[in-house]
Amino acid sequence: MNEALWAGFEGLLLGVSHLTLGHLVMLVIGGLLLYLGIRHGFEPLLLVPIGFGAILVNIPLAGLMEKGGILRTFYDAGVLTEIFPLLIFVGIGAMTDFTPLLENPKILLLGAAGQFGIFSTLLLALALGFTRPESVSIGIIGACDGPTAIYVTSRFAPHLLGAVSVAAYSYMSLVPLIQPPIMKLLTTEREKNVVMAPVRKSVSGRTKILFPIVATVLTSIIAPLGTPLMGMIMLGNLLKESGVVARLKQASEQEIANVVTLLLGLSIGATMQAERFLKIETLLIMVLGLVAIALDTVMGLLFGKLMCLATRGKINPLIGAAGISAFPMAARVAQTEGQRYNKKNYLLMHAMGANTGGQIGSVMAAAIMLSVLRGLGIG
Amino acid sequence: MTEVMAPMDGKILHVKAKVGERVQEDQTVAVMEAMKMEIQIVAPVAGTVVEIRVEPGQAVDPDTIVAVIQ
């Protein structure tokens, strides 16, 4: 009788006896993500489910990430198959207004320039000993575009998914802190004060409808492996601009996006198991992710300076910083910083153009990387 | 007379200046919202506000005159 009671009592303590230091550290990290999301409003829609997922998966013996476990089921169904990030892209497309970009298409170049940090970081990661697929996944953090980073990483380095996603989303929320010092450092007083003429809406409804279709066909022919990403974002945008499928547009940007965000966040959190996450490479990924975003900002600004020169001072280089994706955060930073230096400076709409260009740029950058890896016989 | 124009498409949130008020250059005349961001619309020159042509909640674009300063 006593033995049975003791065995039962031991059963109750099994969880505690299997708790390791690693689990405890991860519980604290999960709590920290929740704190950042809830208390400081850093990307709460993602950090809250990610943080809670990280806590759930580090409870000993709970088995949520074992075969048949609920989080493993979400992960296998949505992340491994790449369905979750692609559905998020439909929602992003439905929410994005490409008008500022269409009003001033040359600003797309800033969106392209804002992706060069990705490639520099890739080389840096290779030099630090990461494999090619891992380096691509780390470099893509610089796109400052969570779903793209998740899509590429789930395809090539799923074991890094937790670290890459946490880095991508943490830095996305820190864009207002990361970018301003770089913007200040790299532009002259004269450049900071360039006042840009207001963006006037002259793009026709027909152009807005044709844009997602033409952009999909053109970019997909150039980089076919990026078709799922570009196709989904442009599908969402077509739902918005066509004006005839309001229900689908609303479902894409609200119901579907909300459900998928929850499941994606939980699945990402679930990859943060102590034995996989607590490694020196996670720390390196966090550092490299920061480098990638800083370099992208630098390249966007430098290209902005070049455009300022080429247009004889008609473009304020500060909008170059919005060439990284991080939509619409980076555009807001450009507006805030522009008005800090010159109260009469209203850069928001111009920066939105660069920012949406950055979204296209980050998807193209991912597509190019996927093609290069395919060429190398990987993936 | 100097017209204070809305800098972009959006919606007026508050009008800060009053008719007859003397404003400095770069002083906020009104606050608008665009892309879920608050934007200060400032006086391009110093002077006296002689006319306010917008009200809170009103949609504006770059052709909208917000106020007139003399």
C-alpha cells in the first residue's frame, strides 16, 4: 500500500525531476518574449504566441512537440509545408497599398538597394562557419520581413527556425531604435532638409488592378522559385484592388491572417526547445541579424544619397532607410526623422513607396537566393 | 497671404491654431492622421491665422487648404 502511494507521489514529481537548467532558462526567455510583447508592445501579435509556445514546449514530459503533440501537428501542417507564411502573405498583400510606389516607380530602386545587406550578411555567416542553407536563412533576417524569413528558413534550415524568427521579429520591432542613429550618421544636414513635393494620387484604378498581375508574371519569370511568395502577396493585393471580392479581402486580412498568425506564432515558439535553442549559434544569429538589418539600412541610405544626387536634390535620402521591408514601421521612422530635422518635411508617403518597394525587394531577394541554392544543388 | 496645405492624403484629427492667433514658423497648425500615424501640419511662415478651412474628422489631400496665414 505504502509502495503504491509512494509510486503515485513520485509520478506527481516526474515533471519536476526532469526539469533541467536549460528548461528553466527557456521558460525565462519565453517569459521575456511575453513581457516585451505585453508590456512594451513589441510585435505583440507574434511575440505573445511565440513566447507562450516557447513556454509550453519547455515543460518536461508534456510532449507537445513529440509526434502527435498539438504543437508538432501545427508545425508539421503549416510550417513544414510552408502554408502558414504563404497565407500570411495573402493577408499582407490585401493590406498593402502600392499607390505611393506606382506614383513614383523609381523609388522601387530603394527597395532593391535595401536588400544588399542580406547578401553581405550571408557572406559573413559563411565566413563564421555556417553552412550555405543556414547562411541564406540568417541573411534573410535582413529583409526585415518575418514571413519571408520563416518561409526561407523552414525550407533550408528548419533547425534554425526559432532563432531566425525571434531575431527577425525582435529586430522588426526595434527598427525605430536601430535606424535613426544610422540615418543621422550617413546623411548631411543639407540632405536631411530636402523637402519632397507631396504625392498626388494620379494612378488609375485599372493600373492598380493590373499591377499585381503584371508584377507576379514578370518577377516569377525572372525568379520562378519566388512565385509562391510573390504570387500570394500579389493575390492578396488583387483581392483588394479589384474591388469585387470584399469578403475575400476581409477574410484574407483579418480572419485568415489572425488564425494563421496565432498558429504560426505557436509553431515558431515550439521550435525553441532548450536543447535546440540554447546554443552559441543562436547568439551568433541574433548578432548577424542585427548586422543584416543595419547593413540594409546603410545600403538603402547610400542609394538614397545617390538618387538625391541624380535628381539634383529632389529626393530626401532618409527615405532610403525605408527600403528595408519592415512595413510600415520603417516608413514611419523616415517620417519621424525627416520632421525632426525639418518641420516642413513630410516624407511618409514617399517612404511608403520605398517601403512597399522593400517588400517586393525582400521577396525578390529570397527568390534569387532560392534559385542560387537550387543552382548549387541544394533544396 | 500664405496657404497652409495638407501634406498628404489623410484625416484631420485636431486643429491647434485659432483664427486671429499669431503663429511662429514651424508651429503646429493642425494634426492629421495618415497611415495610422499622427502628422503635425506646421505653419510654413510666421504670421496671423486669418482663416481655418478644415475641421476634425475631415478627409484631406495635398490640394486641401488647411488654414490661411497673413
